[in-house]
Amino acid sequence: MKDCSNGRASPTVSELTMHPALLVDDIVHAILQNVTRATDVIKFASTCSAISSPALDILWCTQSNLGPLIMCLPEDTWKVGNDNLIRLSREPLPTEWERVRINASRIRKLVSNPIGHRKRPPTPHRDVLQQLFAQFPPTSLFPNLVALDFQVVFDLAEFSANFSLLRQFLSPGLEMLAFCVPLGLPAHEVQQLVDAFPAEASGLRQLVISAKSGDSPCHIDLPLNKLGKLITLDVIRNVCLTRHSIADIGRMRSLQVLALTLHEESGVLEDSRLTGMPVELSALDRLTLTADRMQLCTSFLLRVITPHLSSININYTEYATPGEVDKLVLSLQTSCQSFALEEISIERSPHQDFNKEHSPLPSHLFRPLLKFRRLKTAKFFAMGKYCLDDAFIEDIAVAWPDIHDLRFASKETVNSTVTFAAMLSLASRCRSLRLLHLTFDATQTPALPPGRQSEGAPDRDHHSWPKQTALRMLHVGHSKVSTTRSPAFVLATVFPNLLNIASYQTPGVSYDIQWRQVATPFRYLVSPREAGPRMANIPSMFGGYLP
């Protein structure tokens, strides 16, 4: 019943008995922020019409699929086919479309769900979506949209035919936009879209542009000088910026996260605005560079100063010589002058050519990184033959006392001069080390670390060794080993919470087979209660470098 004096519905019985605080939307919203299960929010929304609105706002706020929106129509208007696509079985009435519009107005984020489903929820057929957008233009259908991953609207198979619709989603309130450039799309169509960003999406703070792999990269001239609010810029996977846009990155004083794909055409070396004084990216916190050649990453780093950078990831494909590795490491030292880095990852991928003869990468190439005293993660994947020594390993323990994840991962066989004792010393002194990937020589049973031997105790009194309880994962690469019981006993004693010992399994490499034999007595020595439930997580944690 309506209250004619103000047009508001007369209060129900439940409203009259409800605490007045629950009639304030902000208070209800604050309460619902602490409700973790969607079913509980639904029950809350069903309690009373007076509090249903903020509950529905939370339920609809973030969506990874437009299927639930179409399923707001009466059940006789749609059906789900064997292909899991939603199609209309009859034409909905304008009043029936209205329910879709009301719920769509509550959606603030259309983003991909990183957590997979056992069964993919039904998604609307492209004809249904086209009919929906014919009824309501995207900006009127989603007036409160702040984040959009266009793949949620149309999957990759439908991008080409519907890419022009993306521009209709642009609005001043849009803060995050992610999209993939379809293969074969004319370059001028992509350029027309990005040229519209300053005028039609002036509030953009996060921008992610990618493309499917093709014969040549997609080049975009992004008007970065007019997108001053950007804090995240990812131009990745077969998309690269023109040299003009690369130069304009130096003007982005608020940029905190940057990911770039660099190509020869990017003009990193040639552009005059980059070859002078390095530009300072004072707010930059995370940087990812991807290129076919390591030299392109090096050249970019030499032209920027990143005083507050905490994380850097370098990905390249062509083999880099020791001299090129040396220049990259020195460029890191030049760019990150405050040495605030907490994470370094350098990876060559794909790395199928590990059987080719490559030059060794000795310890001195990596020594400049020891100046980064705050490092918690240091990962070096498939760069070549790491030829490290005990002195460098001991210095790591001093320079990186808070290291959590340390990996020198390579399938290339090498006669490592790192001893078993140095590996134990490193892991024991770095009390937070959880994951270690290192090739060493385990043919000799190590003596007690210096300064740890109790008076009168023999060198091989392993029970007097200090225990490091943080280490969970150990990958020994192609480490040499002569006996199986002694290494297993030492590792189980020093690392009581170690879950697994992994090694490469390469045909013709006898040590790899022996490490598999080491694992048998090791499993008898570790606690089944500690190891059992968590063994399933080991392959993913090693990032594909397990055998």
C-alpha cells in the first residue's frame, strides 16, 4: 500500500519491529561487507524489502558472466542449450526487460573470475546480447560500471564481430578497462578506440591491452600524455607501444604498475627523448618487461629511474650471452638506485633448447644484486648454465637474510662447485627461506657448520645441527650425489618441515635417478602428518620446473 503523503510504501510489520539503524543503507552496507557467503546475503535480502536494496547491490556488484542477468527474465523467455548457451525462447516484453535493467544498474564490475568452476555457468548467446544492447545501450544499462574486462561480455571467439561495441562501454566513470585485440582487426579500428580514451574514458586508472599471438605484433600509439590518472598500464602479449608512446611513459608521474612488451620497432634505443637524461618514474612499484632479446629490456632500464620499485620481472626468448646478462644486472643497479627491490624474476622462455651448448654464467654476474638487501624473492629461470661457487652462496645468506624464495633453475647440466655444506649453511642462516632451487655437489657428507659444533661433539653429529623450520620445497636440479641414505638423513634432520625433494629426470644423467632414490628414505624420516596433506601443492609452487 502506498503512503499518499510522500509516495513511499507504508511500513510493513517487520519494518515497524526493526531497529531504526537497519533502515539506514550505509549501516546495512557496512554490516553486509562482513558477510562472506552469498547465500547469507540472499537470506538477508529476503528478510524485508526495506533492507533488500543494499543487499542486492552487494550481490550484483561484481559479475564474471552476464548469464545471471539474462536469467532475471521470466523462465518461459529463455532456455539453456546443450552447448551451455542461453537463448531466448520468446520475445520478452518491455516490462520484463525492465527487471534486467534494474539489476544491471547495480553492477559495478564486469571482471573475469580467476577461480575456475567445475562446470562453467550458462552464458548468453551472442544474439541474446546483441538484442539486450539494442534495448539498452551499454552506458545506460551499466550506469555505475567502474571496471570492465570485455571478455566477460564477449569471449575471444566473438571479439572480432563485436569489437566496435566496446567503445559504447566507455564513460567518464570507468576506472579499469581490459580487452584483447582480435586477430586480423584493422589497425585503424584499434587506434580509433584508444584515441577516444581521453575524451570518453577520462577516469581510467587501470588499462590492460593484449592480443592473441600472430605473425606480427599489434602496434598502438596510446595517448599517454592525456591519461594522467593511470596507475596501472599493461600492454602485453603481442601488443607493443609505438616509440612515441614509449617516450611518453616518462610523463606518467602517478604510474605504479607497468608491464610492457618491447620490440625492435618500439625504438627504445633510437628515440631521442629516451637517450638523454633518464626519466624518473617516482611512483612505480612493479615493472614487467617482455622482449625477444634481453638487450631491449636492458636499454629500457637504462633510460628510467625507479626509486621506489619493489618488484621487477624480465622475460625474454633468445639466449643471452654472459656479457648481456652482466649488462642487464648492472642496468638494474642503475635504475633502482635506492635498492628497494623485494622481488626479482628473470626468465627465458620458451626454453626447449636447453641441450644446446651455452656459455657458463658464473657467480660474479649476479653479485651486483647482493646490494638489494630487502630481497624476499629472487628467481632466475632457464637463463643458461649457472656456475656458482660457495663464496657467492655464503654472501647470499648475508645480503638476503629475509629471502623467502630463491631459485637458480636450469635444466642444463653443469658440474656445480657449490658444496652440500654451503647449501645447508645458506638455508640454515636464511630463517625465512621456504623454497630453494639450487644445484650443488652432494657427493660428500658435510661437516657441522663453523661455530655450530658443540664442544667434544664429532663433525657428523647431525643432531647438534641447527634446524631450519621454514623450508618446505627443495629442488636440487642436476645435483651430484653418491649415496642415498646420508643426504636424506641430513636433509630430514636440518629441515624437519621439508615436504619434498625434487630433481630433474633427464635420460643419461645418473644423478637424477639417484635423487629419486634419496626421496625414499627421506619420506620415512619426515613426519607423515606434516608432509601428507600438502604434497598436492608442490608441482604448482615450483612453476613447472618439476620433472
